[in-house]
Amino acid sequence: MNLYNTYFENIRQVMNKGVAKERYYSATGELNESILLEEVRAQFQDNQLLPAMTELALKNGVTPNFNQPTGLHPDFADLKESQGVENHYIVSMFIDIKGSTNLFKRYDPLTVMVISNIIQKAAIHTCLAFGGYVHRLQGDGLFVYFGGKNINKKIAVERALQSAALFSYFMKNDLKELLNEQGVENIYTRIGIDLGYDSDVIWSLAGIGEISEVTTCSLHTSLAAKMQSYADNNGIVIGDNIKSEALILDQFFTPVCIRLVDHKKRYIFQIPEKGFRYTQYDFEWFKFLKTLDIIATDNNGKLIMKTHNHLVYNNRNPQNLIPLAEKSKPYFNF
């Protein structure tokens, strides 16, 4: 997808560095780490998104906050000082990136580090473009909150689903194509998303002093992480609450038990004595992406992000189609 061209090309450049030895290696065969890192870092500024991501953020009406520290959601940051508790809904998303250790079979540790960082940046930028708050980095993956005190929960759910779908497309299509070219075993993602309502989520300070974070205690925060383990490769699993609040049709959600052919996996959490049974669903994110106004399909059948160049003109002149129609339709008669 054109949204991820810069990430894609930078990963390709790093993977191919062994071919251009004069750029990255000294005469003695020693890797010049500084040149490699400088070239990659020059593409990714700490305080701004790439142009395509910036345009996406503008379409979403989002102004990304690059100064937000991890573990301190801006809407609940005061709890670090007050050490109080607060009930408020939140959408939790856990993105786990699998298979990155396979890179060590082919590349040196520095190359693996740079590639992993670019993939993680792509995930972070995608979430920021949809107003997500990156709460914590976990290895190659990340834990993200969507929503807050001034955001409607349905909008938070929609943004979480869209960002997860776009990043999954990048991992399943763009990155996989490049990995296949390089002879690297597949790297993929698994994502879990769930929503906890006000009464289900407690915000509070965890830890001591600076060894702390303002985080949530909620069944649904825990379930987001658990759901990703039930996801298929490059799959997304969501909870009942997400399905209830989503602004899309039920046709995009299928109980996980159908894919696993195991009815016991329908409920990811149960309290039988209370009659509480919580269903987990596979999210048909590719079908969902194709319905979005910001997405188009190119001549090769690949999805692309619409840019300001993709304009619709209401005053198109059908006469301009005659040359094409004459070649394409043997019985054309204007």
C-alpha cells in the first residue's frame, strides 16, 4: 500500500546493504554502523509523521501528540500525582509481531534491530494517525489505547479497527512480498482489540516513583492481549463489546470457534454461575478496508490509500472516453 512506501523501501535498503559494501563496510570488512543508522533515521523524524501518514491523520481530524510519554495517557496523567482511581471507558489494542527472530538467520544484529525498529515505527505511526495513545512497547510489538475523555467510544472503536486493518495489510502484503524476495521466513502480526465500558475500567497508578505507569485494571484490557493469541497469522480478534459498538455491519465479524472448528473457543471468558459468557470474533479486516472511502484499488488489484490527487470531477466530458472505448469495444458506436 502506498501509505507504507517509505517504510517498505527503507527495509529493502537495509536488507540490501550487504550488496553495497562500499557504503556500509570499511576496507577491512568492518560494518560502519553510523552511516547505516544515519541514512535510516534521516527518513523518520521523531516529532512528525511521514507525508502520507500526515495526510491520513488530517483526514481523520487527528493532531498526533509526539510528546506523550509512555505509561501516562494525557487524560489520566493527573492520577500519577493524586494516586487516585477513576472509572472511564477505553479501547485496548495489543499488537504482537511474530517471527522477527528469523531475521537473525540471515542478518547481523544491527540489521535486525533497524528492520524491527522500522516495522515498529510503522505500527506506531499508524496508531498515531488515528489518535491512538501508545501506552507501552513490548518487544517488537506494542500496547495501544484508543479513546479518552473527549472522544466518543464508537469513534474510538472505529479508529482502532481501521488502524489495525491498515497495519495488518502492510504486514500481510507489502512486507511479506519483500521478505519472499529476500528469502526470509515470514514475519507476521497478531492483534487483539477489546472495549471496556466505564464501569469495567479502573485507571490508577501502578508501581512506585518513576518505576510506574498510569494504567487500567480491567478484564477487557487483559482480554485484548489474550485475544491476539487466538488470532490467525496477520489476523485480528475482537471482543463482544467492540462488535456491539462498531459502526460497521456484523458481516465483518465471525466467531473464532468457526475458524478453529472448536465450539469451546467461542467464549474467551466465562463466569457460568453469573451467566456471563464473552464471545471473541475474527475481524474480516480486508473486506472492511475495501469499503472505506479512503481506500481504492489499483490496476494490479492492490489496495492503495487515496491522496489529494485522487479527485472526482463532476464535469467529466464523456467525449474524452471515445479513443479508449473504440479500442476496447469492437462494436462501439457513440
